[in-house]
Amino acid sequence: MLGAALREQVCQANRELPTLGLVTLTWGNVSGFDSDQGWVAIKPSGVPYGELRPADIVLLDLEGRVLDGELRPSTDTPAHLVLYRAWGGATEKVGGICHTHSELATAFAQARMELPCFGTTHADHFDGPVPLTRQLRPEEVASGYEAATGQVLVERFAGSPAMSPRRIPAALVPGHGPFTWGADAAAALNHAVALEAVAKIAHAQLALGRAIELEEFLRAKHQQRKHGRDAYYGQIR
Amino acid sequence: MLGAALREQVCQANRELPTLGLVTLTWGNVSGFDSDQGWVAIKPSGVPYGELRPADIVLLDLEGRVLDGELRPSTDTPAHLVLYRAWGGATEKVGGICHTHSELATAFAQARMELPCFGTTHADHFDGPVPLTRQLRPEEVASGYEAATGQVLVERFAGSPAMSPRRIPAALVPGHGPFTWGADAAAALNHAVALEAVAKIAHAQLALGRAIELEEFLRAKHQQRKHGRDAYYGQIR
Amino acid sequence: MLGAALREQVCQANRELPTLGLVTLTWGNVSGFDSDQGWVAIKPSGVPYGELRPADIVLLDLEGRVLDGELRPSTDTPAHLVLYRAWGGATEKVGGICHTHSELATAFAQARMELPCFGTTHADHFDGPVPLTRQLRPEEVASGYEAATGQVLVERFAGSPAMSPRRIPAALVPGHGPFTWGADAAAALNHAVALEAVAKIAHAQLALGRAIELEEFLRAKHQQRKHGRDAYYGQIR
Amino acid sequence: MLGAALREQVCQANRELPTLGLVTLTWGNVSGFDSDQGWVAIKPSGVPYGELRPADIVLLDLEGRVLDGELRPSTDTPAHLVLYRAWGGATEKVGGICHTHSELATAFAQARMELPCFGTTHADHFDGPVPLTRQLRPEEVASGYEAATGQVLVERFAGSPAMSPRRIPAALVPGHGPFTWGADAAAALNHAVALEAVAKIAHAQLALGRAIELEEFLRAKHQQRKHGRDAYYGQIR
């Protein structure tokens, strides 16, 4: 089986989606990217998570040509490919993408709101508000809809170092839902878990009528102690 | 056992109701319809889901005469029969119905609100708002209450192709709760799962104070890519 | 073991409390009453549910004298005894009581609100709003607090047939939480499940800003078809 | 293994964090303190709960010197040490600390609100509102951030007997989340469970628009019957 290790990682991450409470029915998919080989591995469309085996994971190149696999890839595949083409290189090192319709992150996306950085829980994972992309235009939806979804994500992060996809590995597409990414499929999945959790807490906070954002110096501290040059969170690897 | 395959499907769908978080106590039922034979199979009244075996499922004809089964059918049976008589033919091809009191869909029904199409998650399953039927009249409740519940559902969809039960396989009965349907019992159950999930997301969105509906062109796109003539979601069957 | 059957029923009902999502830590208790023998069986105080065996259940008479059992009975025992003395006879036939701090029912109790009859789900179990008792007075709390809790429950239902504990087997104590009851421990537990579920739905409905109550004729119909003289819900026993 | 019994207790309490619904990913930690030996045992940083074995628990002295263990202790260790130095003695007898980012307690912390005593459920565990500490200053965050978190907790309880950490074993750090403590790791964990539960109920109550606090005489009664000199809750030990 071509790309066996990558497909096993991607299979495992997809199988965890329902266990982690992130998906209903088949509403979500995780992919992985091997930048050395130029391989993308992604969930097949419409297949229940519990039945997925590594061989069901579709292996593609960056242009979307199927290299190995019997099943049709996720309809969202063009969005994943656009993101890997933009962010899969040595600068951003994105090696995994996760797309879900998880309840609270989707509620913010449907409300067309970015997710503010309200607490240290958020700051530990996302270095600032989780941004909202612009809405897609009718002509973009009519032709190449899924690729256009990837394009508005890339566009949202372009041109501002503060908005690097490494520092804020998540965004919301209006009326649709969240995308997260990371170094590999497991990291992208972890960010989807973190995003849904901080969206829940933010929603409960907003219901209390107090939209107070975290102080800048605390946000910076939590990022730095976990992700900065002198990070001291976790074990030394 | 008469209608064994149908009763097994219906038994299985009913057994999944509590697992899927759709029912409390015995508040829900799924039925199936075999249009060739004219058979309706439905849950017996007041029996716990975990104890259900296929032989407990009651087999009836379209007029409600018991063909096989020892137990009394669900009190909601007359509503199911009205729907199969109206929608069980070649036009709508309804072969399964699910009725629950699932938490959020019931909250919208009690609030006497239709469920707007707020996002692509909703559009993937329901081609427009999930409608609310009219309220039943005292005389309808006094005599033939359950059949009248079926009648207001049929009435709500009558006369408008945009409101076809195939395009919007769900509706809310005011003060009562949701009904969903589909090609068979499993499809009806899936729509009940989808309805509760989109009702949860919509409720969370409304709490954010932003009742923004999905753009028409996006709603149409999501329906078409999943259910249209050139649908490209899922695997080729 | 004296009262073995009763203690087994009560043990089983208590063990189900956490499984059903009704209790946190040890916040809840179920008791049962055998009116022929005058026996009350109740959970011991502060013992984890998972460890309960029938012999741990304390057997008392209606005056609270321990007949059998090594452990101290629940601190709420005097409330249960007051209710059995008032409602354990041939008129109300209360043979089981359940007290929890379940999340939503407790929120209504803390908000000092009765739970209105907003839907048929509610009407299937409670024939009208679930009432709120009056607040206890400082002198009642200072001396005989738990018995006084039972007294305000009895007082709330006194003198009005529409408020019969058989027709509305639940009430809320302000600042405290819900009590439910029924023919036996299992029935009391079922009503606690139903109460928490309808409280959740009501809370979600109120968040939509639409406090619409169920029509009287629908409320009466649902009670009558399930509990009336010609009830046709469930199986013939 | 040095401090085996303490490390087993701490390991067990940490392993229960996700089971009890208190943590997402690795967002939480429990420690224990042996005042006779001066030993602190705490979770290692960033290790999944399911994989924890007693030998992974790090054993430290009160100054933070590692006595036994291969892994790096939780980044929150300095906060725990400050609390044990202040409250680990014969007056407050704090022998366990639990820190989580549990959803509702964190929402109150992010909203910069103390958690009022709204009901008897709260009063059974916390003898008054769960307080909010002051916000940390930029210079405190820049240098010795985690120890400063412990300091604002100690500061919040200093100088008022009504605010004893024994009577109110919990507090919220603004923009961050809850800390709880108790006689040992298990007690601290229990208070974290109780805090999240009463925060959920309080949040649901506030959504009903009725911020009614529990009467003083009821709050005092519930504390006294469970924790006072003549406590009669639970079994005699």
C-alpha cells in the first residue's frame, strides 16, 4: 500500500472524530500531507468513521490525482489541496488539516463572528482571535466551490505575520464551519478539539453578558511558554 | 415471521434512538413502509428500546389493521399511516418515519418557530427552513388526534414543489415535537439526528444574537452537490 | 434481611441515579414505601452509588426508627417520612420518592420559578405546571429542617384536587431542588428523569424568548390518553 | 519508589480528570502534599491522563526541587507550591490541589465574576461565593508567572476568617480558570467536580434572568449539617 504510514495516521485521526464529539453522521474529515513525497491522504466521501481502514484512505498528489485507493475522496478535498499548496512548505509546515461542523465553532461561523481570545485556554492554542474568512461570492460557489473555500482561508492569512497559520492554526468559514491544521493529522485534530472547547467556554461567557478579552501580556505569555523559543510546557523531546 | 426484513430494519432503527441521544424514557418511535406489500412496521407502545426484538415490532396494513405481532402499536401509529398514505407512493417514496421529542428540535416546536436554514450543515440535509405545521384545533384533538397530527404535516407540504417532503424531510408540530422521514427507517433516523444537530447549532447561534440565514446560492449548491442530478457527495452506489 | 424485595428495588433505583445523569457526587436519594408493612427503605447518607448493595439500604418505620441496617439513613429521610405519612395511603398511593439536584430542575428551583407546561412531553408526565413550594422560614430551618422540607411539599398540594400528587408527581423547593414521587421507587425515578428532560427543553425554549404554554385541550388530551380512564398508551398489563 | 502512596493517590486523581468531564486534552492537574515529609507529588507536564502511572508523578520538596521522577513537573507547579507553603500547615490542612479549565467555571473566570451562592448544592460545598482573585500585573506575568498565580490566591483569602480556604475550597483566577483544594488529592478533585456542577446550575439560572441568592440562614444550615461541629451528613468514621 502506497503511503501506508501516512494513511494509517490519517485513518486514526478520522476514526477519533466521533469519539471526541466533533462530528455528527459523516460531517467532518481529516487529511495528512507528506511534503517530501508530495502525497496527500484524505478520508473517502460519506463513509462512516467506525468502518474506516487505512486502505480506504485515498492517496492523492497535490493536483488531486488519485495515486492509490478505490474510493472517492472527500468532497472537501480541493480545499485541503489549496491549503497544502499554500502552507505545506518549509515556512508554515502544515502537514495535517481537519474540517468539522462541530457544534459551537459552527455556531460562531454561522453567526459570522470571529472567536475572540477570551482566556488563557484559548491563548495556549491560538495566538489571537480565531479569524473569520470573507464570504464566498456566487461565482466562486458556482464553479470550483471547494477550492474557493481553501482560497478564502489562504487569503485571510496572507500578508500579516501576526496572522501566520502556525500561530493561529484555525479559522471559521462564514455560514459553514471551522478548519484547523497543524504539523500532522493528529495535531490538526488536537486543534479542532481545542477550538470547540474554547468556543464552548466563550459562548458560555458571552451568555453572562461580559465579553472581556484576555490581557495582551497574558496572551503573549501563554503562547511563549508553550510555543516560544524558551517554551517550558510539556516534556523535552 | 411476516415482513421479517422490514421488522428487523425498524427494530434496529428504534434500538438506536437512545444511543443517538434522541430519546428519553420511551419518547420516540420509528416505522418503516414496504410499498410493494403495503406493510407498515412500527414500534410497540411503551416498550423500552433495549428490550426490542424484531418480533415485537407490529406489522400493520395502511388502514392500521394488525397483520402480525402480539403487542399494541405506538399510539402515534395513525400519524405514521396518514403520512405513508400521502407520501408512500412513487412521487415522494417515503419508506421510513421517525418521531422523537429530541431536546432542541422540541424546544423550537414548543417555541412555535420554524428552524431557519442558517448554515451549510442544515442545507446538506434540508433544502430550506424546517417548517412548522399549523396548530391542531380542539375538535381535531378530541377525535382522531394522532391521525390529525399526520394530516397537519401533509397539509403543510401540500401544493408547493419547494416544500416537497423529499427536499425537506422534516417538520415540527407546535407544542409537540419533530417528525422526520426518508427512503427507509434508517434514512428517517439519520434525518432525526441531523435535525437535532442543526437545531443545537441554530440555538447556539441565536444565543449570540445574530440570526443570519445562509445565502440562497450556498443553500442551493449544498443541496445540489449532495442530492442533485450531478451530485458528487459520497460513493457511487 | 428484613424487607429484602423493597430494599432491592430501592438499591437498584439509587444505583441508576448517576447512570441517568441525574446526580453529581452523592447528591440524590431514592426511597420506597411498603404501605402494608409500614416500611420505608432509603439510601444511606454519603455512600457512593456504585458501591450500594441491598443490605446497605436502611429500613425504617414511618416514625424514622431503624428496623434493619448498619448505616445512617440519608439526611433527607425526615422529608421522605413526612411525604409517606401524608401521601402513602390509599388515596395518593405514593410508594416511592426521589430527590436529586439535577442540573436544570435545580436551576428552576434556584430561580424560584415553577416549571410551566410548555409541551406534550411535559403533559405526558405532569398534569399542569410543576409547582414551587413556599420558602422555608428561619425557625423551620433551625429546628427540624428536613421534616419542614417535607411539610412545605405537602402544604403546596393541600386542598386542591387539580394539585393532586398523583396528577403532578413532582415539585421544586426554592433554592434547593426537585422532589418526585410515584407508585414505587422506579416510578419516582422515572419522573425525575422526565422532570429533568422537560426542564432542559423548557430552558432551551425560554432562551428563544417565547414562553408559550401548551393549549389546555392538548394538555388534557395527553394526560387522558396516558393516565385517564380510557388510557391507550403502553401495553395492557 | 519514594512517596509511593502519595504518588498513587495523585496518579489516580489525575486519571479521573477526563472521566469526570473536567478536562480537555491535557488542560488540568492534581497534586498532593504530605506535610509530615514535606513532599509534593504532581502530574508531569503535557502527558495524557490515560498513560499516567504512579512512577510518572513527580515528587518535589516545597521549594520545587525534584526528589524523585524522570519527567518535568506541570508548568503550574510553582502555583501549587505557593499554596502548600501558605495552607499546608495545621491551620488549613490543605493536602491536595486541583487545577482545571472546566467549561463553566472557566466561563465565570473569563467573565471576571465570582460564583454566587445560589443554592443548597453550592452551600453544601462552599460556605459563600466562590471568590475571584485580582488580575495579575504585567510585571508578575513577566517574571514568576505561575508562582504569582498562587500568590493572588493566597492574597484573596488573607485576613478574613469568613474567607478561610477550609470553608471555601475554591477560587477563580480571572481570564484563566478554577483552582480547588482539600484534605488530599481526592478531596480537591471532588471540589472541582462540585464547582463545575454548581457553575453549570448557576449559569442556567442566570439565563432565566433571576440572580436570586440563597438565604443566609439556609447557607449556614447546609454548611453546619455537613461540616459543622454537630455535622450529621454521611457516615460516622
